Amino acid sequence: AKEKGRNQFCEFTPPMEQEAQNRRLLLRDLQQGLDGQEFELHYQPIVEIASGRIVKAEALIRWNQPLRGVVSPGEFIALAEESGLIVPLGDWVFQQAAQQVAQWRTMLAPAFELSVNVSPVQLHASEQSVQDWIARLDALQLPGSALVVEITERVLLEAGKEADAKLQALQKANIQLALDDFGTGYSSLSYLKRFDIDYIKIDRSFVSHLTRGSDDTVLCQAIIVMAHQLGIHVVAEGVETQEQHEILHEAGCDYGQGYWYCRPVPASEFTERLRESLAG
Ligand code: C2E
Ligand code: CA
Ligand code: CA
Ligand code: CA
């Protein structure tokens, strides 16, 4: 019996090795996905709270892997960052988003803005990406202000010379900056001024606890007042209920994003939503 137990132990792959193996396979698939055009952008409406109209959107990456099915970014962005694959992947996201917003602007809404998520790794990598993005805008005859780059507080906190230079290059091209997941990091408020941030996005963890008289309501109100005094617009993320929407409206929040308005949808469906919103 002892012998058998030992054999079984030998056939068993230790959890850490198993995990390393899983990561290798995921990385291989990720690389193939990039070559095989398995990625797609979905778009989530950003609504002007006062009017209820769709005025912007956030591009969110989706991976349609033939065997795995739809893999959510939460499962592969970290690995893409660690492996450096986020650079070509992020370039693809930007190019795709630029093309899409150009189309919506020509077709439906001339002032439409689209947000893309940019990872800290992309801002620490080569200069080339940002230059390629700007060249793409020129080729599409698209003003930089059509695009909003979403970064996290981590980027500002760790911004060395390189990231700083890239943020400045983006701003010089009139590309706007949004501070994502606001309130979850530990960056000081002085960063908002120093980096000339255009939007802050109040993290879902605050918005999801918004009920009348709650501490998070007081926090959100304070963030909104402060942002407005600095000339910064505010987007509330993860709005899921009518009550949250109403509290944000009363607090003077500019924009809302969340399942209560709409989930992220493919481009064709977004086009329909935008059309309806403009007509209504
Ligand atoms: P994020 O930038 O904070 O994006 C918002 C996430 O919240 C999205 O998840 C969105 O689907 C989800 N969401 C929106 N409204 C609601 C709501 O009302 N309730 C709840 N529970 N969730 C809501 P998703 O698409 O799974 O993306 C997760 C994260 O992956 C993003 O968080 C972002 O950090 C990252 N990500 C997504 N696309 C890209 C990309 O193209 N590049 C990079 N670097 N990161 C990306
Ligand atoms: Ca985001
Ligand atoms: Ca600006
Ligand atoms: Ca966010």
C-alpha cells in the first residue's frame, strides 16, 4: 500500500508546476491569438447623466479563443503585461479603437469620444507605440481629442522620465487622459493637477455602495466637488441601480457607466444603441 501511495504521488503534478504549465499554455495561445486575429473590442456606453444620452464609450478587449471560448481580460491582461505581449496587443487595441471612433464620428456623432485602457507596461516600453498611435490619428484625419487614454493611479505614482515623456506626447497630440479606478490607489490629489488629467473615473467599489446617507455617498460628493474645482470631469463606474444613478445625478456627477445603462456590446450593436440614443 505504501508503494502504491508513492507512485500516485509521483504521477501527481505539484500545484505550482501545474500553474506554471497553465501559464505557458495560456501564453502560447495568447501569442497565437494575436497572430490569428482572435481579439475583438466591445464597447460600453458612457452616458451623460443629466440628459441620459450616450456621448462616449469605453473599448474593452475580448478574446475569442477557439477552444477556451471567450476569455475575459481579467484572465489574460496580467500575463500579457508580464510577457510584454501587452505592447503589440495594446497597439492593436489603439489602432482598432481609432478606426472605430473615426467611423462613428463621420457616420453619427461628430463629437464622440472613445476611451482605451493603457497598461503601465505600455508606457514604460518603447517610444515607438505612442508615435505609431499619433501617426494613425493623422492617417485617419482624426483629432487626438476623439480618444481618451485611461491610466491608473499606479502609472502616475511610478511615472519615471519615460512614462512622463509619453504622457506628454499624448497630451501634445490632444489625446485626453482619464484616471481609472479612482480612489483605489494611493496617489496624492496633487497628481491630478501635475499631469493635467481630463477625467477621473470613480471606482466601482465606491459606486456600488451608494445608498442615501452612506459614507460612500459623502465620498463621491466630495470627489465630484473637488474634481470640478480643478476643471476635471467625473465618470462614475459600475452604476447598477436607479438609486445609484439618482444619487450621482443629485451630486452633479457628469457621466455614468455601468450595467444599469448598458453592458459592453459588440461594435454593430453599439452603433444601433448610439443611433437610438441620438434619435430619442
Ligand atoms: P476597467 O478598465 O475598470 O473596466 C471596467 C470593467 O468593469 C469591465 O470589465 C466592464 O465590463 C466592467 N463593468 C462595467 N459596468 C459594470 C457594472 O455595472 N458592474 C460590474 N460588476 N462590472 C461592470 P472587463 O471588460 O472584464 O475588463 C476588466 C479589466 O480589464 C478592465 O477594467 C481593464 O483594467 C482591463 N482591460 C480591458 N480591456 C483592456 C484593454 O484593451 N487593454 C488593457 N490594458 N486593459 C484592458
Ligand atoms: Ca478602464
Ligand atoms: Ca488635456
Ligand atoms: Ca475602472
